[in-house]
Amino acid sequence: MQNKIKVVEVGPRDGLQNENKIWSIAERIQMIDLLSQCGFGEIEVGSFVSPKWVPQMADTEAVYQKIHKTPDCRYSVLVPNQKGMDTALTYNVRDISIFTAASEAFNQKNINCSIEESFERFTPLLHQAKDHNIRVRGYVSCVIECPFSGKVSPTLVATVAERLWQLGCAEISLGDTIGKGTPESTVAMLQAVQERVPLERLAIHCHDTYGRAVENIEAALAEGVMTIDSAITGLGGCPYGGENAKGNVATEAVLALLDRKQLQHSLNAVAIEKARQYVLSYS
Ligand code: HMG
Ligand code: MG
């Protein structure tokens, strides 16, 4: 079992997908190469989604091919459907993430299908991933609240998370997409989910819309969660999460929290500052 807290850097995907400025391939590569020096367990490189839906993530395959990958870090790409999976296979991507939600309304806006249909899409992808020894991470969005349909029941989150787990996802990331979580609602949700999915397989993915992400992560750590998603400089959001989806928790805030709690991690503060300065100078 891991004894260090693992941090998953989602800035190049969840961050840049929501920026007005479209970063060039070279800028994205430079950003990821700087992030590769920071000690993350995983970096999300981008998405193989429709460029009409998310133009910021076009050309992810070129970025994936040209980044300098370090052996201790996973480099993952979001895949929504068979077309995305075909691209992942063509470019020999070793780590993919699939994504669904605990809200029907959000799923329709985000991937144009129901929760049930999303599982119909994922099932063959998971078989292909297994055949090609590709690790799959599964996201559940709207684990606290949906921007379109309001509060989400922890039981529904647990059901969706369990289905992803049973399909073969190695890790399930629980997304507070619009940052409406509190420490209490975060813990209530985690308690429901960990009845159905082993705690060591869960990650917490907090957006900082209302400035509560750090305290929610602190509550999740106290609950025993060992994997945290964050984005350098707090870039990002979800293009289909409405105005309220802006801002992932900042990686540097997570680093400060881990140090304050004296928790073991692999992050390098100097490299994070360098990456942070780079992103600030470009955004
Ligand atoms: P659709 O319109 O239903 O798909 O979209 P379609 O199969 O009818 O295809 C429409 C067009 O898209 C076609 O092109 C396809 O070829 C193309 P056209 O014939 O019109 O020229 N297309 C693709 N192109 C590239 N790669 C693909 C692909 N698939 C189809 N994989 C679809 C369905 C899933 C494609 C669309 O809804 C989509 O791309 N959605 C992505 C939305 C997205 O990326 N959202 C952000 C990520 S999720 C998130 O941020 C939340 C998270 O951070 C956790 C949290 O915070 O909660 C993970
Ligand atoms: Mg997100």
C-alpha cells in the first residue's frame, strides 16, 4: 500500500481546457516538461475529445508524442468514446481516463449521453484497455452538486463509482466539479463511496470555486484518501460545468497543506515554483 500522498497534476488538461487563450503545442509541451520535474505521480496531458467541443485540447496526440516522459510519472489522456480510444491505441498511450457523472443533466451537457449510455460506451473500451495493458482511471463528476440539477446523493455517487471500479478502473477520481463541497458533505460522500470501493483506490478532485477546496481535501485526507488532483496555479474548470466550474485547487496550495500536515509526498517545491512562474507568464 502506498505510504506517500500521490498528487495528480491535471493543469495541462483540466486547466487549459477552460482557458480562453488556446495554448500552442509547443507551450503545452514546455509546461508538461516543467511539470515532469515536480514529482507528480501522474500528469494529465490532455484529452482525445471532439475539438469542436473543446478546442483547447486539439492536437493532444502531438503533445503526448513530444513531451519528455520521466519513468516515475504516468502520463494520461482523457478518452470519452471509441474514437478517442482508437487515437490512444494509435499513439501507444499507456494511461487513459474515462469520465462520467453522478448527474444525468451534467452528462448530457458534457458528453452528450446519459449515465447508462456512458457505461455502454466504456465497457468495450475497458476490454480493449485490458488487452493492451493500459491503465484506466475513472472520473465521477458532480459528486456533491450539479450545476444544472442541484444536490447529488452520496448513494448515487457510490453507485457510479462502484460501476467504474467493477469495470476495471484502477483508480476512481471523485470530482466536486463546481466547488460546492464542504468538509461535511465531502466526508459524507466519501463514507458512502468507501463502502463500495476500496479507499486506497479513490482520489479527490476539488474545484476551488468557493475557496473551500483545501479544507475539503484536508477532510478527505483525514478520511484516509491518499490521492489528490490539483492544477498548477489553480488553472481551470470544466467547459460544460457552467460559470461555477472555474478553478481547480492549486497544486501549490496542496503542497502547502501536505507540508503543514507533515504528510509524506514526492513533490519538489523548487520545480513547482518554476512551473508556476512559467504558467503565470503565459496565461
Ligand atoms: P457527439 O457530438 O455526441 O459525438 O459528442 P459524435 O460521435 O456524434 O461526433 C460528433 C463529431 O465529433 C464528429 O465530427 C466526430 O468525428 C467527432 P464531425 O463528423 O462533426 O466532423 N468526434 C471526435 N473527435 C475527436 N475525438 C473524439 C471524437 N468523438 C467524436 N474522441 C463527445 C460526444 C463525447 C465526442 C463530445 O461530447 C465531447 O467531445 N465531449 C468532451 C467534453 C469534455 O472534454 N469535457 C471536459 C472534460 S470532463 C471534466 O472536465 C470533468 C473532470 O475534470 C472531473 C470534474 O471536475 O468533475 C474530469
Ligand atoms: Mg475537473
